[in-house]
Amino acid sequence: MKRVLFVDDEPNVLDGYKRMLHPLRKEWAMVFATTGREALKCLSETVFDVMVTDIRMPEVGGIELLTAAIQQYPQMVRIALSGTGDHDMTLHSATLAHQYLIKPCDPQTLLSTLKNALTQRNILEDPSLAALIGRIKSLPSLPTVHLKLMHALSEDSSAGVLGDIIGEDLAMSAKVLQWANSPLFGAMRAIVSPKHAVIYMGVETVKAMAFTESVFTQFNPRTSPNFPVEELREHSFRVAARAREIARARGLPQSVIDDVFLGGLMHDIGKLVLGSNFHVQYREVVKCFEEPEAAREKERELFKTTHAEVGAYLFWLWGLPKTVTEIVLRHHTAGPETAEVEDPAGVVNFADGLVRQEAGRDEVSG
């Protein structure tokens, strides 16, 4: 039975949770705490799978509670649920939580978030993976740019507003514009601003680019001098662009096109996690990068799991759509032939193979 801890200093809010989740009482063991101090006591006595906490509370607030959870209970999924208007507090809590929901939260959104977290945890509940994750000192946080863009999109903001959010980070803006002007996207004219990128390429595409760049920049290449971050970033972009092209040519729904683009951009995120946390051991894997199967076998030998499972675990923690998490998890095992039956993971696998073949031809011709 899965265990969920709810923390909120408003009794009416907790009563609402109890009524909404009453039908699930045989599947989930739920505990309700009215203070952060009470929540810490609960955490010290019971192992919870998920904690949902308000941010603004007296005495021990949500920030303190989330910080303690990171240090003492890193395996627990942390969901922040708050309606505070404090912008700095919102962003701070978003970097401490795996997922962030705005209060008041639609009951179905909260229920869906919890079900998704607990369902995918079953999929990824492999002892070897759990042991490895327990050895990782810190997993990257969900990028704050993603939170800002989601807020802006919920308010039906214009392309200019969305462009301004991306433009707050000059390095991110530069990378998004570089990708947008790549021949792989066939722009008819130069795209000179994030706003123009949003208009020309669409919100979901630019959001995926900004999200990916924000994730990549969380990894400091100085701590992993032998890890080819730029090479991986370029490869991921090419796979995403090719996967998007394949999905469009086959007339797949726009939602699938968006999923394979983000999945292509992030399919190798697990390599970054492993390379940055175990940079000495991962040098052995990097030596095998030109032979994907050999690299995965070396990962299994060293870590008892592969970058695909690690990346999917990270996406699950962040609460990203199950469809994209599945792409990351299965981008090697789906088999390129499944691209013919509209399998998003198969599309990314097929695109990955094509990009590797093209890179090989370029090396020969060069």
C-alpha cells in the first residue's frame, strides 16, 4: 500500500482532501498533518511515498519542511501546493519540490498528479535503480523557466510575454535562437528573438527547447571534464528535430509530435545525471559512446541499470507527462520498427538511428 502525507494548516483544506480521496482509502494509506512540525514527526515514524505540502505555514513552513525532506527522505516525491503571491518564495519552493501545483488546485488535477506519481513509481520501482538513486547526492531541479511558462500559459499569455520569460536568460535565449535558425527547421527568414521563435515554431516547441536548455545548464562541465556535454546536446537536438519530422510525415496527432520532440531532446538526460554524479566511473561508458549497446552494457556493469531508467526516473519525479517519460524509458527498447505503428518511443529510436548513421557518413566524407 502506498503512503501519502498531506500537510496544510487550514483544516478545511485537509477535510476537502479527505472527502475527495475517500474512495482510495483501500489503495493509499493517507496521513493528514496540520503543521510542519507534526509533518516532521510523521516522517520520522513512517516511510511515505509522496508528500503534498502547503508552503506558507506558521513556525515550520513549507520551505523548511521541503528542505528537511531533501536531506532526510530523498526517495520521497515532494509536491508543493500553494497559493502564495510571494514570487521569490514560489520559485524557491519550486526548486525544492519535484512538482508544484497552484492553490486552489482543481481536485481532478491533484488526483491525477498523485495517481501519475504513484503509478509510474511502480513502473520504475527496480531495486537496482532505487539503490543507484540513493547514491546520487542531488538530482537536478525542475527548471524554474518551466514553472514560469506554465503559469503564463495558464493565463493565455501572448507570444511576447512568453518570449520575455525566455529572454530573461540570455544564454538560454541564444541557444533557443541557434536551434530555431538551424537548417533542420528550415526557417524561411532569420528568427531574431524568442518572441519570433514562439510565433514561427509554436509554443510547445519553444517551451521544450527552453526546458531542455535549462536542464543542460544545471550540469557543470568543470565537475565532469571528460563528459561531452556539448556533443550530447547537439545530438539530442538533431534526434528531436528528426523525430518531429518523421511524426509529421506520418500524419501523427500534434500531441504526439510535441511528445516526440521533447522526448528526443531529453532522451539521453540520464547520461548527464550519471556523468555528473559518477564522473570517474562514467569515463568508461563515455569511451563506448560510439557503440550504443556496448555503452548500455557498461552502464549495467557499473550501475546495475542504464541511463534510460535514470532519465525516466527523473521525469517521473518532475511529474512530466507519462507519454514523454515512456519515450525516455523505452527509447532503446521500443525498436525502430514500432515507429510504423505510431509508437512515440519507436519514432525517437528510429530518429536516433538515422542521426547516428548520418554522423557516421559525415565523418567518412570529412
